[in-house]
Amino acid sequence: MTESAREGHFVQSLERGLAVIRAFDAGHPELTLSEVARICDLTRAAARRFLLTLTDLGYVQTDGRLFRLSPRVLELGYAYLSSISLPEVAEPHLERLVAEVRESSSVSVLDGDDVVYVARVPTSRIMTVSINVGTRFPAYVTSMGRVLLAAVPQPVLDDYLDRIELRKLTPRTTTGEPALRAELARVRAQGYAIVDQELEEGLRSMAVPVRDRNGGVVAAVNVSVHASRTSVDSLRRDLLPPLLAAAARIEADLRVAGSSPALRAV
């Protein structure tokens, strides 16, 4: 879409209101007016109008100084989750997989430059951050993200790599574009991705694609393990077969449900 066409329909006030909501996260559950203005690059007067409007609508709560999101914000995400069958279909299969391998498992989709968790069954917490439905991570540095990126058309992948900054999150993070392209080609050929301590030290993860009835990759399912107790070879040898089986069961149920989720990549 051209910039002129975008200008014809783009509502900047809506963009800014959504930016105010996104300013709150796990690291900033409560913010002052000045902090919201700084994070969102707004004047204090504009930030105040957005915050008070969101308060009137019930999406934000305040004690007069600090602002925080209210539980009503969940309605915004629920509208998406309730409109697709993927999370509901996937969860029992994640539970079965977790019971079998005794490791956490999740399903994610691509949203912009990130993977977003839409279903998850944890065992023990192995990351410093808590992962829940709705958690986002940069796609390039996660096993599920690499599975999903490996499936997008080449022009879409080129645009993605031109757009993002490959930041080094750990000493092991792949940050060179040629190396990442080679890894994505490998993932595409072998049908799975393994990420070894690139998102967080001590964390290994393996993911495989979930395909719709037409063979298109619409999601990814993973297992995550602690590096101290599961080697990369063990991941591939012991956990890949049950992970592939879980993905196949999810795909079969999606076909039986009669509609594949309307999920697309970046």
C-alpha cells in the first residue's frame, strides 16, 4: 500500500491510543502520566487525554497518580482468540504431549515481526520471564519463529530481514543475516527448528510447523527444555518424534473442525 493511500484512511488517534495500551507490560505494570508520554512520544496533555478516555471506557485504572491496565483489556485479545479454533483445538494435544515428555509446550503464530503465544501448557518455569498466552518474542530468535519465517514467501522474508534489527540477546544469538538465511533454509529443508540458548541462556527449544488443509503453515508448536538436563542431540532423538506426532494430531483436528484458522505470517 502506498503512503498516499495509507494517509487516506489512517486514523492517527487510534494508533496513539493503542500505543498507550501497549506501553504497559510485565516490566511496567504501572506508569505515571509522564512515563506514558515519554514511552509513547506524546505530549503530557495528549497522554492525559488518552489515559482518561481509556479510564472512562474501563480499560485503564488509576489511583490519581499511577495508571494500570484493567482486566477489561483482555476483551480485546479474547475477540481474536475466540474467533479462531486453533487454541481450543491445540490445548488438549499440548497437554498430552507435556504429559508424555514432561517439558513445556506452546503454539505460536506470526504477528508482525514477533511470534505470539496463542496456547501454552507449562511444566516448570525455565525462563526468567513468565510466558503466557499473548506473550511476544522476536521471531528470528525463537524456534517457533524460525519455523514460521521459513515458510513465508521469499519477498516477505526479504522485507522482514530488511526491516528488523538482529539484536544479540545472548552470546549465542545469530545476528548475521547470511547466517540466519542459511539457518532458515535448513529449517525449511528438515521440517523443524532447534534454537540453542539464543533467546535466553540455559533455554533450548525445538519447534515444528502446524499446517492447514491446503498445506500452508499457519502456526508452530514447540517444546522447551533446560540446557543443563537436555542436550541438542537428545532433543532431536527423543523429543522430535512426539512433537511431530502432536503437530499431526492438531492438524487432523483442524481438518475435522472444518475450518482452518485465519492466521498468516508477517
